[in-house]
Amino acid sequence: MKIALVYDHVNKIGGAERILTALHELFPQAPLYTAVFNANSAFWTKSFTVQSSFMQKLPLASTHHELYPGLPFLAFEQFDFTKYDVVISITSAEAKAVITGPQTLHICYSLTPTRYLWSHRYDYFHHNLKHFLSMPILSWLRIYDYYTSWRPDRYVAISQTVHDRICKYYRQESKVIYPPVDTDTFVPGPKNDGDYYLVVSRLVEYKHIEIAITACNQLRHPLKIVGVGLAYKKLRKMAGATIEFLGAVTEKELVGYYQSCKALLFTADEDFGITMVEALACGKPVVAYRRGGASEIVTAGKTGEFFSEQKAESLMLTLGRFEKKRYNDSSCRKKALSFSKEIFKSSFLKFLKEEWGRFNGPIL
């Protein structure tokens, strides 16, 4: 069976890239097709065979693909998949637009329907003038995104939250298979209660890191922030004396920060939220906004707490409750193990075999 992987933009490291790495372990011979490729920032692809599109030759495309809105749809349509039995697109944007023949099974592992077009469009275009000026192109992109959403033969969602979005925006059904977390790397450390809260995130507006900063400023709680992004300067100006920005860190350093923190603060309405599982795997509780994937990961009173409004005041009230409680590191770890890489690989392989059997007869 010949298999190809397809991903939107291979130019960074994050949760989706961990999914690709796990799929590469399942299908080591499968090439990876993408709109643009940056080997320097996507160092995890050293063992992959990567095929990029014509966009690779455009100025700044490999580092700033957002300069070419809509063009990746056309880029993915240019790839030829006639020699493959199965194409697996891993996408939160345009990769599902690939065109496959009648003998090729296209499985879309959806990270979410295109976020800036659907569920989070006002987070990206919340300024009135910016929203007004972008309306014509966004309307066209929504039409084309919906049109291409019917190209996959089967959908897999990374969470129940994403399953519901696929149903709402694309009118498609999907099976939930949670993404993999490396629970062999993220493990509990020496027993300690920690003296700081931790945020691990890209520093972009829709993550709402300002909520954690404002709350910890007001309460004078130590807060360490791991991550980089376009919102860094804005967030840095907000930060008081108890806030520390750590920037990009190694995986080993990240494990150490998880192990030594008091809890992970999670302020986004996220599709899933792998950092929450990583913290739990290290035996640490999570204080999260009660929306999106957090509701599928955190158990209130057992592995963490929720705040109900995406506001600093709501987080502050929850931190007041959190400070008075104790959380069992074994319970946190046990919850994380249900999202292990081995469970993901087993579940995905079983799904592929079943769907191939329905699509084209028994698997060889």
C-alpha cells in the first residue's frame, strides 16, 4: 500500500508536527507534501522526504506564507497523487484541497476547520476597519474552503470540539482520535510543589496570554512564559516584576519547567491543547478556560480547575480556589496516559484498515 502525507506548511514545530512524526513512525516510506518548506525551522523533518509546491519559489513564502492568502489552495491542487493508494492530509487550513483519483482513499485528519475563516475569525479580524477591508477576500475564501472540504473521503477530528466544528461548518461527520503526546519524555520529576505558574504557548493574540499576565500581575504570583510570537512586545509591556519570558526552550528544558511549576495556566479556546496533556504527564494540574479541548482533558477538582469567562477577573477567582487545594500527581499522570503516542498509533492504524476495507476491499 502506497501512502502519502500532506500538511499545510512545514515551517515550524508544534502539536501538529508531533502528529506528523507519529504518522511517519507508522508509515516511514510515505513522502510529505506541503505548500512551503523551511528546513531550518522544521528540523524535525530530517528523516522525511519532503515535496513542496510552486509557492516555495515565491518571496518570503517559506517563512511568511500568510502573505499569500488563498494561494495554497491552488498549490495543493497541483500535486499528482495518482500513484498512491491512500493520502492522509493533516490540516487546519488548505491541505484538504488536494485532488485524488477514484482509486485513492483521502483521509483528512482535521486539526480544526480553517480557524481564521470560521470559529475564530473575530480573534483574527476584531478591529472594525481591518474586518471591513478583509470581508471580500474572506467571503471568497470561506466559499472555497467549504467547497474543498468535500474532497476528503473520510474525516478524523483531533477532539470532540473539532468534531462539532466539522459538523457545523463543513456538514461532515468525523471520528475522534486524540493526537499523540510523548508520555515517555514528559514524566514527573523530583517531588516538589513548585513556586510559579507556567504558560507554554505561541505568543499570538487568539491565545489570550494577556489574561494570565494580568491575573498574575494583580495577585503578585510568579509566572514563567515559554514561547515566542508576534504578540511578544505587546505582552512584555504588560508584564510586571513577577512575570518572566523564557522564549524558545529545548524539550529537555521544557520538561524541567513543567516538573517544577505549580500549575499550567491555559487561557485559549483551543482545538485540543497538547501542552495541557504534557503538564498532566509531568504530574502537574492545569487551570484552564472552560472551552474547547480543555473540557476534554481537565477534570475539575481532580486534575485542575476551570475559569468560566475569558477574563483576568475570572482567572483570579479560580486561582484563589486553586491555591487552597491539593492535587494528586498520580491522577494527573493517569489522565495523560490516555493520550499516549502508542494509543494514537494503534487507533489510527485500526481506523485506516477499517476504512480501506470499506473503500476498496480487505487490506493486504
